[in-house]
Amino acid sequence: MAQNIYDNPDFFAGYSRLPRQVDGLDGAPEWPAIRRLLPDPSDKRVADLGCGFGWASRWFRERGAASVLGLDLSQNMIARAKADTNDSAIDYRIADLDTLDLPAAAFDLVYSALTFHYVQDFARLVRTIHTALTPGGDLVFTIEHPIYMAAAHPRWTADEDGRKTWPVNGYAREGERRTDWFAKGVLKHHRTLATTINTLIGAGFALQRMEEFAPTPDQIAENPNLAEELERPMMLLVSARKA
Amino acid sequence: MAQNIYDNPDFFAGYSRLPRQVDGLDGAPEWPAIRRLLPDPSDKRVADLGCGFGWASRWFRERGAASVLGLDLSQNMIARAKADTNDSAIDYRIADLDTLDLPAAAFDLVYSALTFHYVQDFARLVRTIHTALTPGGDLVFTIEHPIYMAAAHPRWTADEDGRKTWPVNGYAREGERRTDWFAKGVLKHHRTLATTINTLIGAGFALQRMEEFAPTPDQIAENPNLAEELERPMMLLVSARKA
């Protein structure tokens, strides 16, 4: 079972103040890159795994999705998503992605943002998603990049010239990583990039595209703090199709 | 045009003493992982891009390849490959992968080991390879991992616990990297992992599998120095198929 840190009061209070939670999708600098990976949601049956406050679930409906199933482990998240949504075609439910069952061939698009790195058994989840998609259906997801997650002390250092430098160690050692992020000991599961991609291909997906998010010059001009994301890959964005 | 560092006498002298040049394929710890990516070479027409001393070219023939075209930029390499080979079905030639032309649909397998990171125009080369393969043909290659190549000072550091740690910076800034390796200013071309994979897919390849080489426990027991390769991804191994 995944750790339910999002129902920890301290975590939830801090997390809720993140720009991407206050401002929604436009508060996430990687959102334009995600949009380029997404198919047209028109008339599609969408599952949003780790839907949080429901920002993306509502966006899919605004863009014409036939229906959206929004799932999240956190009671806090689902309660807030329901409160913020007035749309009978969006169904929010509490679910643990480590034990998820979905009906077969019931979705045309499965989407997930920054959630799968909390899942322990990624291979199981990918098989579940593959079965739940119709042929030709798409899986589009983002995770924390394995390079961002791997190290024992994942925080900025400086090289001999004083340049911001990201440390990597333990990369090949897959498994639990504990970090302090709004709460002590937030549990994530490190997998190499190769494991992530090979798991998709092994389950029957064809890789369509991947992105290692980097901000554009316009984004850096607007928010100079983003420049550091040129130094390291922080997020991995993947588009895969059920053959 | 790619830099021809391999015909620099100092470089060549040092390079020639590497275990993988003295002992051949078995001197390369990633070779067992490469073999798992390779199709059965029997009756296949093979191109070996960056063939060096011809170790792999000869291996393909030993395993039943119909013919092998071994290409390398270095006169030293090709001269040594020819001297070490007695097989009329292996054709060694000098060629620059940045300006390479190959006949259409003339190969069933294109192989390249630790060469493509010297190529400036990877997209051009991938299109050339795609055209040169028969439908269903395979491209199997290894490169220095982008995480290994990216930093301004790509050498081991230590984290606050003294653990071997690999530095990453400048990851999103693609282009030239200069390092000192047997000679000053060896020129490599950094591309993100996403660019590498998307270039393959964009040219019409289906990604089959990728590996970020990590030594096995048996390999580490035999050669304890290899343990450091668990800390960082040093090599990327890719298998892709022409659809």
C-alpha cells in the first residue's frame, strides 16, 4: 500500500499552498509540455490517477472528455476535488494505486501527474492500466525524474566553480527513498529510467515520446528561479500507446 | 565532421591499452547486457558503426552473420582491424558518421558501441540508419549516458557522508562537451536522454528496450572497482526496431 502522506495535516497544509495547487495547471511550469503530449480529450473516457484537487480532471471535461474518473488515495484531496467540481460526468473516488482494479477496455486515456513515484509495484499498475485502456488508447504521465530521486541527499550542491550541481548516487539501487517535504519521511519508490520504460514496453505499450522537463527562456524570464531546472532533469514526462 | 581523436598518437596509445581493447568484448563489463539486446546475427547483414579494432565485427561473423561492414573514422583503427581479421565477408572502411551515406535496405542489423556521442548530427545519422535497414531490422547501440556526460566537471565527488557521488549540471544544455581522456579536449556531443529516444521514434523506430548499465554482484566480486557504477548511470544501451 502506498503511504498516505497527503492526509498528514502538516503535509496537506504545506502542499495546499504550492503554486500548482493554488493556481491549478497554469501554476505548473511543465503543464505546456504535458499538453503537447496529450491527445485531444474530446469524447474520450479519461482516468486521472492521483487527481488531487481535480484540476486536470476538470480540464479534460472542459476540453470535451465524455467522462473522467478521478482517483486519489487522500481523503483530503477527494473531499476538496468534490467541493470544487460541479459536473456529474466527473466521478471522484478514493483509491490506492498499489491495489487498484479498473474495468477492462473502459478508458481511452489514462493520465497521471507526479503520482507514480509513490507507487511500490509499478509493473502491476502498468498492467492494470494496459488492460483498462481500449486499443490505441493513451497513457500520459509525469513522475519525479529518477536522477532527481536517486541520491541519499537529494539537494543542490556546488561544483568547484560554484555552479549549482545536482548529486547522483545509488542510482542502480532501486527501492524506497525517504525525504522531508512538508513532513518527515515522505516515502517514494526509486526506479531507474530504463526500468520505467521497459516496464511500459513489456506490458504492451509503444513509447510515443518522453520529455525531461526544462523551462523555456520565456518561463525563466518570468520566473528566474526556474533557471536551475536547466542544470538537472527534475521531471520525466512520458506518452505511451496501447498497441 | 566528427573529431578524429583516435588518430592522435597519445590518445591511441592510451586507448589501445584499455582492457576492452586488449581483451576484446569480454573486457567490456557491459557486453553481457549488450548481448541480451542483440538479435541472433545468423545470416544477417550487419553494419558496425565505430568498429574500432573489429572485435564486434568478428563476433558477428563467428555467430553466423552473412556479412559485416565495419566503419570507423580512424585510420589507426581500421588498419589494426584489417590486420587482425582474416575474413573476406568483413569489409572495413574509413567513414565519418556525421557525413555517412549507406545503401537503402542493405542491412538487417546496425550495431554501434560507444560511438554516437562523438556524432554531432544524431538526427541525420538515425535517418540514414533507418533507410539503410530492412523492415523489421534492428538498431542496437551504446553511448555514454547523458547523465555521465552533462556536467562541466564530470568526475567523482563525495556527498556529506563521504559517499561517491556523481555531479550533474547543464543537463538541458545540449551541445559540445570537452574532456581530457588520454588527450586534451576530446570532443563529445551531449544530448538529453529524451532527445536520443525521441529522435529514434521520430525517424520511425520502435523502442524495444533500454538499459542503464549496472554491474552484477558477480562482476563486482571479480572486479570491486565496478561497484562505483551502481552509483551513477555511465552507459546507455538501446535496442530499437524499424517498424
